[in-house]
Amino acid sequence: MASEQFLQQWQERNHLHDQSIIREISQLGFLTDLQRSHRVADWAYKQAVENEYLVWLGGSEKKLVSKTIEFFVRTK
């Protein structure tokens, strides 16, 4: 699982390019929904906090997921 930094970048990219993502994915026959994707990520990161998962920081670096991510995920 990626760190908070990568989660934030992913969410920002999704907001910025939402229509492009929908267009490209639908051409492949898949459905996509920004809010649903972010709710799934919210659930996954809550699980990570509750179960003290390791998150990827880039390269070979990892750390235990921060409890601060729970606040960030809930406010997005």
C-alpha cells in the first residue's frame, strides 16, 4: 500500500483528470466512478491504520501507516 503522499497525489490526479479517466476506461468497457474509487481507498486505508500495515514510501523504504492518514482520508 502506498504512503499518504502517494494517496494524496492519486486523489488529486483523479480530481484533475476525472473526465479523461472516465473516457479512457469506458472505451475499454469498464465503468469508473471517482467517489466510489475514493471510498474504496478510504476503506483500505482505515484497514491499514487499524491493523498497522506497512506503507511504501518509494524505493525500498517502508513504514507503519500513520494515524494522521485517517483524518486525511475522512476529509477528502
